[in-house]
Amino acid sequence: MQVRLNKYIAQSGICSRRKADELIKEGKVKVNGEIIKDLGIKINPEKDIVEVEGNIIKPVEKKIYIKIYKPVGYLSAIGKDKFGRKTLTDLLKKLNIKESLFPVGRLDYNSEGLLILTNDGEFANKIAHPKHEIKKVYHVEVVPKVDKETLNQMKKGAVLEDGFFKPDKVEIIKHAKDSTWLLFEIHSGKKRILRRYVSKFNHKVRRLVRVKIDSISIENLKPYQFKHLTDKEVRSIYERDSAE
């Protein structure tokens, strides 16, 4: 039985299919000792030997899914940062999580809240790939306070440097002394999109917390805490309609 190379890589637990395609394009994948750059190639898992960045890979036997409250001050990346900043590798070590996992999508260094980690590349692809338009909910504290007129403008969208952006939902949660907490619901995965969007209206993000990804919620988790996803939460992602 043959399978697509990117799917086989995703099944090995090191990344999603989308990331696997990037690795193939970059010439970091070998099949039977030969560098492969054809994204459509299929392999025989029982006979072919696949290497990614010099390491032989095989499908994982046990799939793991956890949700974690990432605190501010950690990069959403595995490994070491060239500037010495803390990464998820440091966070997983601190939490005594020894399994080899990778993040689904990203959460900025100065942002906090819900981050999903797994070794299931297919699951990650369901969440992270733009075509699935997975909704994400954020609670964002902005300064100065947001008035009704500005809120209405935010609901209409704006043109940023990389194109037009409009939140699926934006509403006021509460006003604080000198700031406003807003709820944003979006499906875009573009880098720093909410920070850039808020600045378009002459406001600045003081705090940004992701609280939900699709039906998976941060619940009562606090910074540095994590839980394994329930079977129901995992199924809720896999049962979504897919164009694949």
C-alpha cells in the first residue's frame, strides 16, 4: 500500500502535512538515500526508508494531544532560539512532558493562552491549514479605551499591508480603568494579525489571550498548566468536513 510522502511524514509525529511539504521543497527529505523534491510522490511504508533532516522516521505508535496555557515569554517553536529566547522545548521540560510533540499553529512570543501540541500530523493539518477556516477566539486588552464608533469601524474590517482583514466577530467584553477588553473571533492565521489590526485604529494591544480553537477551550487552565484532550475534542476536529 502506497501513501503520499507528506502524509507519511505527518504520521511520524514531527510536523503537519503542510510543514512536511515545506521540508520536501527545501530538500530536507530523502527516500532511500535520495533527496526528494516532488510533493506528489508516494512511498511504500513497508519497504522505503524516509529521512528528514538526516533522521530516519517512522509512524508514531501512540498519538498524543494536549492543550496548554502558554505564558508570555515563550516562542511557539521546538528547539533552541538563536537569540536565546525560551521556546516550547523549555516549557515542555519545565512541565516534565517527555513525549516528542510539536505545536499546532503558533502563538506569538508576547501572547498567551491556548496552544495545542500533538504528534499527529493529520490532526494538526485539520486545524492549521487555512482551507479549513478553523475559528479561534481571543480576549484582547487594548489601550486606550475603545468607544462605540471605533468598535463599529473594527467590525467593518480594514486594509493592512498584506491585504484586507475583517474579524468574524468583535465585541466589547468590559471596560477597565484605562483600557477595553475585546473579544475577537477570527479564522486567519496570518502573523500578528490582531496586533496589526488593532494598531490600524490607533490602539495598542496590552494583553492578548487565546481562549478557544474551534470547540477546544482553554477552560480553567492557568499559565503553565495543561490537559490531555478528550476523545470528544479530538473527534470534533477529525469529524469536520474536509476538502481533502
